[in-house]
Amino acid sequence: VDFALSNLVNCGIRTVGMVMPYNYRSIIDHTGSGKDWDLDRKNGGLFILPGSAFGTSRTGARFLLRDLIHNKAYFKRSNADAVICSTANFVFNIDLDEVYAAHKESGADITVLTKTASEKDGDVTAFDVIDGRVQGVRQGVNFGDTMFLDCFVINRQLLLDMFDWYAPTDYLDLFEAMSGDFGRVDVRTYDFGGYVAPIFNKRTYFRANMDLLDPRITAELFPADRSIKTKTHDTPPAKFEVGSRVLNSAVASGDRIYGSVSDSILGRNVIVEAGATVRNSIVMQGCIVKSGARVENAIVDRGNVVPAGTELRGTPEEVLITEKAHE
């Protein structure tokens, strides 16, 4: 959620509602009161909104109508002209002030953030577009299609009207419910030319993390004038012990490196013992890679211990994943 929240607050938005999934404990633990995003305030701030835990819904719906309608009072209390909606399925850093300005200038009812797809992806929503106006919506993109970045600006009163229009089909995604109404609702695109990483499965999650090892991508994602905020931790700097070897890796605070790490991402408080090797992998917070162990093409979830002399190895095409250790 860091990129979605940061994109919003970086353009001056100080009232943010987060619709929670059924299992939301880790999200609440991460965001807290919203202090790290300057959202712990008396006026506005971060609002935790309930999602719809029960009932039929279309699998993969990003903006489930039932979730939105369930929180109708939140939208009615606002005096804003427009609402910006976003999921946390995409990684990108954008100036939403420019998107909103384009929305106002065009006079559109809805402005959707889009990008030209560079590959086939069945999890990403595609729009059929003619002269910048959306004519249809479908699931899955091919190379060259207009893909939806799950972020849009909508006039608030129109959103409230849609709650009434589409109440009988509240099990659908908002844009799926709109599929027959693109003639009367003016939906226009805002094409984003920057870096975008969709994250819907382990393959795309792994690739997006590995992209962070490219200095050009990190420079674009983390510019000084649009910083990405996250939960802060009081953790000492990483320590690289004598004899350790680290190449082209992102190493977090609190890590202790005695062994070899290359082309990898390490979360906080990870220990790589002497004689251990981590290569082309993601090792999450609090893990210990024991002496003589080897981790390659793998995602090691939080709190795991890789025993001495063992090997966790996947392939670049099929990354190995270990489950989160039970607390």
C-alpha cells in the first residue's frame, strides 16, 4: 500500500479511506493511524473502511461495488468535487495533481490511468479505447493493449449516483457494471509513460522486487520530490562483517552479513551466516540463513530459519517460495 498511499498524499490529499480485505491484520499493523503518511490528523486523516466479507462477488474485482456502496456514508460526508480511487496492485510513482488537472480540463466524468501493455497478462484489466475515450472493458491484456492501472478520478456526485444505478449488480466490479454505459458516461484515459509493475502473483512480485536492483528504476520510483513513505522502524544500520561478500543487492537496516549475497533483496533484521549463500532471491524480515545453506531463485517469507547445509533452490522461471514462519 505504500505506493498508493504516497501517491495520494504527495498531491496534497489528506483524507484517505482504505477498504479492508477480509484478512486485514497485517495492513492495520503496517499503516497504524497513518502517522508515517501524515494522515494522523484531527480533520480528515486515514479512515479504515469495512469491506464486504460475505456474499457473491466476481473473482478478481478490484473496485467491488458492494464494498463501495457499503461505505456510501463516507463518500456522502465529503464535500470534495472528485474522488481518486486506487488499488495496491501496481507499483508506480506519479504526480496525481497532473492527472486531476487533466480530468478537470477535459470535462470527463471519469479519468482512468492507463499504459500501453508490454506483454500478455491475464490479471490486468484492458480498456477498448477510441480517441482517448473508453468504449469497453475486458479482463486480460495482450501486447499493445491499453491496460488499466487500477487508479481513476471520478466526480463524487456521479459515484453516488452509480451506487443507485448498479445496486442490483453490486457483486460486480464498478467498471464491469458500467460496460453498457460507456455511451452516457464520459470515461477518458490518462496515459502514464513511467515505470509500472503489476503485482498479482509470485512471478510478478518477484520480478518487481528484482527490478529495484536497477538504478534507473529506483531513481524513477523514489525521486526526492515525490518520496514513498512507509512504516518507520528504529533499527540500526546493516553490518557487513569481515569476510562477507555483497554484490548488486538491496540490504535493509538491522541485517548482519557474514556470508555471500548477490542480486538479492534482504528485509530487516536478516542474518546471513558465514559460509551461507543467497543469490537472486528475496529474504524477508527476521530470517536467518545458517552456515553452509544456499538460497537461490527463492522467496523466503518472514521469520524463517534456513538450516545449516540445506538448499532452497528454484529456477528463474519457477521461483521457490517458503511460507511465513508461525509465530
